[in-house]
Amino acid sequence: MGVSLTKAAQWTSNGKLESTPMNESLLKNIQRFVEQFSFDHPQEAEHVFEEPLQWSTTLVASDFKPGYDISDSTVQSHEKDNEGQPLLQLSPPFVYVRSFSQLSKLLHLAEERKLEEVRACLEENTDPMVKILGLNFATNVDVEGALPEVLCLKDEGKEEDSAMDSNIKIKLFMLLQNKDKQVLSQLLEEISEKVRLDATAVKNEVELLKQFCKEGEKRVLKSLRYTSDFEFSNGCRAPPWRQAHGEICYVVIEPCDTETLYITCSTAGVFLNGGMTHEGEESSYERVSDVYEDLVTLLKSRSPRFAENINKQTSAEAMHVEPFSESSSESEEEEEQPERRPESDTDLPSEYWQIQKLVKYLKGGDQTASVLTLCAMMDLNLMQETCQLAIRDSGGLEILLNLLDTDDVKCKTGSLKILRKISHNMQMRQTIVDMRGLQSMVKILDSSVKELKALAAETIANVAKFRRARRAVRQYGGIKKLVKLLDFTPKSDNLSTDLEKDMEVARCGALALWSCSRSTKNKEAIRKAGGIPLLGRLLKSPHENMLIPVVGTLQECASKENCRVIIHTEGMVKDFVKNLSSDSDELQMHCASAIFKCAEDKQTRDLVRKFKGLQPLVSLLGKADNKDLLAAATGAIWKCSNSPENVAIFQKHKALETLLRLLTDQPEEVLVNVVGAVGEFAQIPVNKATVRTCGGIKPLVNLLTGTNQALLVNVTKAVGACATDKDNMVIIKQLDGVCLVWSLLKNPCADVQSSAAWALCPFLENAKDAGELARSLVGGLEVIVNLLKSTNNEVLTSICAAITKIAKDKDSLAILTDLEVVPLLAKLTNTTDERLRRHLAEAICQCCVWGKNRKSFRVAGAVVPLTRYLKSEDGLVLNSTVMALYELSKDPHNCIIIHEKGAVQMLIHMIRSDNEEVQEAAARCVRNIRLLAQANKDAKRLIT
């Protein structure tokens, strides 16, 4: 909201934010930050701004809910500052806001107009930091390294401010400054998705161009320099706010035959700027020329001498740099790392120098000599790293890649065979991508020579081990071409020579797609190209070396739902199950992993059971030494156990006992799956006792102290399921498991919070001293109440369920009431989420029994929204709503509201419920309303 707003945002000349994707991302980021601010930082959210933020709003008085004083078209918040001024004031068309708490509430009220409000606020408050913190703080935001000085500020103009207020202001400053950096960082990541150049490519090109600045007859450039010597960790030299515009660095080039060129290098290309010699002058950033692909192209257009003297072939081969930088969202298999080199030439083996000689022959030889040289090179140990580096250092890699563009099949074949071997080296892979070698390999995929297509595909499979390479394959059109290679139908084990070549082409194509499928975008590209059905056809192959890359690709694609649908409809689940009994651990692992991902869908779980795949999965648990296979097998068992029918079969094969033995001394990826499966098994009563008798309670409780969020979600679910057994509950309590679960409510992950809250419900229901237990935990009830401010519906639902259990103890309910649980519950009543409605109504029902809570719910505006719940089609929502309205109807004023909102007829309908308790509650609620009406009628008769 500082640098990111004033410099990274794109503004029009009249002070409006442009409608650009980057601005849209910036607005959404700020929106999420403000919406969550009250929950994440409740103390700072109450801080009163130095000046109110003011803007023209689309909100009107009718948009505001209880908690505000509404008079005609004007609105004021109940919350006021020390001088009695409201923290939010609406005087159409303007709104004035003086705290983050009110900002957050306003955005929630705006609903689908949130972004519109954020945009208007930022456009009309171009320097919000000054209004929020005051001039002393805000002026330090743009100063590098100013944080230590800010920490010493005491707001000299307001000596009466307390030390606490100053500390809150300092914390608020730090939060906003950190958010500012995060926004810039995110914008840079999003920009990288559309780049044509990256920092590494520009740096390489600059270094190459410096060779043309040397003295002598061939000198074509006088000088070349960066405007800044400072390089950021991402390789850029432009300031962060200019990086947000895609700018990488600025260079000054002085040709021998024309004026000095001031150039901006950006992700979109390079162009002349307004004459920048050093950063800081905003006008100097402006583009004053066309955008060129790279520096060489720009220099050719501006300097005739440069264009005339530079060797065109050298320019095309040596100066073309990789135009694609990384933007895909998949996890990184390997990071691009700096190379490791021997400390001196004496460390190099004789093969290094032999390869140097062979490369010289390759450079100067004719076609026959080149083929012979390639053959000689293949006789060497090309898997040795020094030999691979020797090829690159001597310029051999460039020649090998150039040979791919020739018309000679033998040269191409020899080159690809060498590239296939040396591409196992990470540094070589990166260099191949930098030299655009993948582009040539993708072109060869269209060749009529089957051996060439197979070699090219297999080399692509080796190279595409990191993100930038996978993107390059896709953007060169390689995915569609690789999918075409899969068009082979395996018929029998005995194949002709020609069919064997076809099968090898398909196998190599599957290998390449397997490497590429680690990218989310590539998975979608494979699906669109029709690759999933073709892979399904190859799944019928009897050849293990074919099946491994095919199943590997399918299990990667199975993470996408639309791919899982095709896998199901093409009948591939049967083949996955069949290959679980393979002799190959690797094939078993990939089949189990495919089932793991596909079993998210019930139809797949049913098919695994139908094809008798559950027992083989249990058998795989015996291979505990193979951790990858174990992780895949336990994951498949976890997902399959979501169906009770599958659990019954698993029980016959003692799967639970085996899983419980895996709760210790296993890597986290195995534990997440094991605990997830135990949690599903524990939903069945007989298995709860099995967990206890097999000693599973203690290791489960021990896992509650971990930090892996996925593991914590599963552990809390498993412990909660076990706690419904009273004997288990005793052990869990002895191990301090309840306190550990309660402490997880403070975890920043919403999934962990909701899972922990659900786990607390059986604790509170089955513990004999549940009320005392809840009160004994320091800050325990405060955490519960504060989570009612969450914006996550699952968290809110689970917390309401926990409150229902806690409120059964009157002393605990009294504390909850003091912590203002009533208004917080009332604020949630306008929700449309049916699960939340059900548990919210139950919580309100339980909280009504204390003191004046029935009146408090009415004052907080909870009664009217509750009457609307009676229109729900969810029977559980109707039942809990009737119970809540019955408790509320014990207050006469609530009876009037229930009657006025037309709820009586629906309550009469609920008297016919199958649930006797609901019948009685509906009848008693109607009775209370009728008694009040009759009393009112009798009173009127006495008066007359």
C-alpha cells in the first residue's frame, strides 16, 4: 500500500487506476489483506487512523446491518474514537472510515462490489499511509533501511498518546510495510508468467556483447554498462517497483557510428528509454522506441556498422538466448543451480582433453568426418560429468545442437544419441534450454524417421526436468507432437521390426510426456491434445518398460478432475488394479499413486473394490523399506477407505493393524496417508477399540506436536474419531491430548483450525468434567470466541459445533457470554451455507439458556434471519432452527418477531416431524406465541 500502490500500480493521467491484469491482481491482494486484517491482527485493527479514508461509495444505508445507527440515508457506526467521532460514517455519496476493523466490515457488506470499493478508496486516497499512520511514519515507508528509525518514533505532535498506542502504531507500520513487500513479490511472480526475456538471458547477452567493445579493427561498440551495479537476488537490477512493470535492468551502449543508446531491458523485450543514466527519474523510464526481441536486434536497427560487421550466423546461434522464464505453478523437481567445476586443470581426466580434440574435428570436418567423430565420442564414458562439461566448454554442445538442424539423418542420429546421454546432467540440461536446443528437438518429432523421433522424445524427457524446460516444450508446440507419438496399439508380445520401432517411438513419447506432465498447464495441454485416451490404449501393453512411463504420466494427470473423468470413462482403473500385482516395485508405485489420486471419486473407489484391488494394496504395506511405494500404497488405502464398504474388506485383511504399526519412524508423506486412513477406519465403532488395543492412541497424540499442516489435519480428525469411545477418551486425556488439540486452534492454517475444532466436539461430549476442562485451559475459551471472526465457513461451522458442546456447562456458558459470543453468533445468521446454518442454530439454542441472552440475540438482530432458515430444504437445518426458535420464544418480544415474519405456519408444519424432540419444540414455540397473543387480547378486553 506504499511503494506497491504509488509506483507498481498503473495509473492514468487523470489519477485513475488502469483496468489492467496487474492492477486487478493488486486490488484483489489488498482486498484479501483488509478483509482478513481484523481476524489476523485484532488489536491493530482497532487503531484509529490519523485522518479518515474518504471516497465515493456505492453502498447505501440499506446495505448496513445491526451495529450501525441508521437515519434515512446516513449511517454511523456504534464504535467511536476518544473524541466521540464514529469510526465509520456514511453521508452519501461519501463514506468516511477511521479503522481497519471498520474497513473490513465494510468490504464484507459490499459483497460482490468489494473490488469496486477498494478501487475507489485507493483512487481517492492516493497516499493512504499518511492518513492511517500520520506523516512521521508514512514518510519513512519509501526510504530504504528506514525501519530502525521508525521504531524510535514517538509521534512528537501528540505527547498525550500512551506507550501502548505508540507500540500499536509501530506494529501497524511494520505490518503494512511487510504487506507492501509481499504484494510486490507476488506481482513479480505473476508477471513472470508472460515473459519473453528473463534476467539470466539478458545478462548472458550483455556479457556476449561486451566482447565487441574490445580495441581493434573489429570493434563495433565503444562501451556497454549497466546503470546500476546492484543486482537483486532474482538477477534484476531495476528497482522493485519497476520490476513490477516487467523491467529487468537498464544499459547504456555507445556504438562507434551513432549516438549513445539508453536501453530498458524488460520481460516483453528491449526498447530505448528517455535517456536514463541512473535510476530514480520517473520520466526517464518512458519508452521512446519500438520494442525489439533482444539487444542484438535493437543494435542492428540503430547501428549500421554493428549490423554490417557482426557475423549473422554467430548472432543467430550464440546470441539468441532462452526467451521463456518460469511461471508454471507445479512443484519444482530440481532447482537451477550454479555449476561445480574442478579447482584446477590438474583435476581433469584424460578423457576431458580427448573430447576437446574430437570437438575440433567436429568443427572442421565434412559430413563423413562428423559422423566418424560422433561415433568416436560415443565410445567414451559420456555419463562422466567431466566428459559432459568438456563437450560444453569446447563449444561441442553448440555444434551438437546445430547438427539437429541439418538434413543429414546420420549426423542427427549421432548428435541425439550423445545429447540423450549428456542430458542426464543438470548443468547440461540448463545449457541446452538456454541455447534453444529444445526447439530443434521438437521439430524432429515431425520427422519420418522413427529412430530420430524416438531419440528426440527421449532426450526431451531427460531435459524437461525443470520448470523452464517444461514450459519451453509446451510453447514450442511439443505437447501436441508428443501426443501424436502415442498412436500405437499393442497387440501381442511378438512384434515385427517395424512395429517394435513404433512401440519404441510411443514409449519415448510417453517418457517425454511424463517429464512434462509435472506442469499443471502441460497436464491440461495433454488432455486437450487427446493424450489421455491414447495413454489408456498403451496401458494394455504387456511390456513393463512401456507401462512405467504411461502409468507415470497418467498418475500425474490424475491430479486434475477433468483428467480423472477421462481415466474413469476409458476403463483404466481395471488396468491400474491389475498392475498392482506386477513384479516391478516402480510400476506398483505408480499404479497405487494413480489410484490414490483417482479415488477422490466414489465411482473409482467402487471400481477398485469391484476389480478386487483392495487386498493387493494391503499387501504392498509389507514393502515398508520402499518409502515411495509405501507412500503411494497408504495414500490409495486412505482414499479408498472413504467408502465404508471398502473399510469392511480392509478389515478382513487386517489393514488397520498394519497401518498402526506404521505410525512411527516413517517420513511425513507416509504418515499423512497412514493417519488419514486410520481416521477413516475409526469412523466405525469396532475399529476404535482396535486402535486402542494395538497401542495406536499414544503415537497419534504424539503427532499432534508436529508442524506439517496436512498431517495435523488428519491427526486431529483421527484423534477426534477415537475420542467417541470413552475408554479411548481416558487415554487421550491422560496423554494431554485435549490440550494439544485445543492449542491447534491457534494454528494459522484454517484447515487445521476447523479439524481441531471438530475433534474437540467428542472430547467435550464424552469427558466427565468437560466444563471444568474447557475453563482450565488458559485462554481456551477466548480462542474459541475469536475464531467466530474467521472468514472461513468451515472454521465457523466447526467452532459453532464446539460452542454447542461447551455451552452445555453453565459456568462455561457464562464465560462465553462475557466474551460476547452472542453478538458474534448473531453476525453469522445471514449466512447461506447450510452446514453453518445448522450448527449456528444449535449454538444459539444452547446459548439462550443463560441470563438475558435471548434478549441479546434479539437486540443483535439474530431472530429475523433465523426465521428464514425454516424455508431450508435441509432437514437437519430445520430441526436445529426449530429448537433455537423455541428457546428464543421464551422471550415475549421474540414471539412477536417470529409471528410477524410468518413463521407460525412453518412451525405448525414442523409439528409433523419424525423427530419427537423437534415436534415438541415446534409445538411449544407455537404455544408460547399463542399464549402471548391471548394475553394481549385479554389485556385489551380489560381495558375496554
